[in-house]
Amino acid sequence: MKIDTSDFRVEAGKDAGLADRATDVAHVWGADTTYKHVLHRHVKKLTALQRLHYASGHYSLLVIFQGMDAAGKDGAIRHVMSGVNPQGCQVFSFKQPSSEELEHDFLWRTTRHLPERGRIGIFNRSYYEEVLIARVHPEILHGEGIPAELINESSIWKERYRSIADLEAHLSRNGTKIVKIFLNLSQEEQASRFRERIDVPEKNWKLTLADIHERGHWDRYISAYEECLTATSTRDSPWYVVPADSKKNARLIVSQIIVDALRGLKMAYPAVTAERAQELADVRAEL
């Protein structure tokens, strides 16, 4: 059974409608198979597609993960990309900006890590943090060194949406396919995962007091995500709202989204020229 990823896409020009989107759905792997079987099948497809993508060398793929704390970003990346050759894939995680990064515009630190042609780049959080956490905590915005006269909190978020959309349109025109995934976690499930991080000693390191503090801003974050997804989901660079209360469901949906994205690219192994064919024949003769 193929997962229909259009069910999770935010259509360009349409409201993201997070309040109407489920954080959990029935098992997407169907009654006649198992989660492990479907994940293995998806990983196998991704492995073959990534090999073709690398050899073709014309497009690049950027996959962006966003979500609330404990939404499962790390686990999704680890499981879904388990069969991908590390030579052709890089993962970058963006947390608090460094002093050097704060001396540049808000897109600078991420654009330095965009994937080359033939490669897959994964952003675990991204430049979208600048219209999410910076919106929930305006003091971050005012601490970025931007000239005071350029900060108008009634318009700066729309300006940043426009900057992001312009960047993504530019990248698309130059061969970078962008897929953006929001792992849609419920507040109840987040609490359950936080409790597990307290109860399981090996997971204690994952939970900080800052995580609990941010949880207190839940409604403001959801509001920021709602506006952000609505403003920046486009035909060429869509957002997908993936139900994340079930990690297994989320991983299968995410893997299908990435498989579909790679299949949508016009890729082929390099053609063998007559000269190259003769060279290979000569090499064979020497063996």
C-alpha cells in the first residue's frame, strides 16, 4: 500500500489549518504487512534513488525538519536515512546562533550548508527558527544586531517570509528540490515523551529546564507555525504536516515523502559515449 503524501501537504495559497489536522492517524502500513517491512522497503527505495541522484549529479535535495521539542526529528532522520550512503548526505542541526552567525543576515548560517548537486542535505531545524522562536521570544530578534530602525514587529515577520520564499524560489530555479516537514505533535504526547526522558536514565540528558519553559509557550508556537506554514508553502517547495504522535507512522510518511521527491526529479545514470565504451572494452581486454 502506497501512502498518499498529498493528504499531508499544505497546498500553496491555502491555510495550513493546524487545528483541523490530526496529530495521530490509523496505522499507515496497512493490515496485510508490518511497520518494519514497509520501512525496510522505503529505505531500500531511498538507497537506490540516492545512488541514482548522486550519479546523475544535476539536482540537489534539501529536506527541512521542524517541530516542537520531542516531536521525533532525530529519530525520523536516523531511521529513514539509515540506508543512505554518508558520502551523498549531510545532516546539519541549527541551535542557538554563534557570535559569528549573528554578524550576518538570518539566512547566512544555513545557506553555507546547502547541499551540492547530487547530494541530499538535511536541516534539523533551519532558517525557519527565525520566524518561530524569534517570534515567540522577541528579545532574540532585538539581540541579533539588526539596526533598530529596521525592526518593525508588525511587519518584520511578513518581510522574513518573503525573504525565505525568495530564497527557496531561487534555489528551485537552480536545481535544488526543497521538501519541508512539520512533525505535528500533540501537547499530551509531548508530556508523555518528557516523562519518559525523566524515567529512563539513558534519556535523562535529552530533557532540560529550557524544554519545560518552552512548553509553556505552546499556543504561541502553534500560532507562529500556522502563519509560517501558510505563508511559505509553495508549489515547488511545499510543507507537509506529518502526524507525529506515532513515531512509526511519522517515519513511514516521511520516508514516502522523500521517495516521492526524488522520484519526481529527472535523473539518469550518465550516458556511456562511444569513446567511453571503447575505453571499457580495452580495459576488459586487459583483464
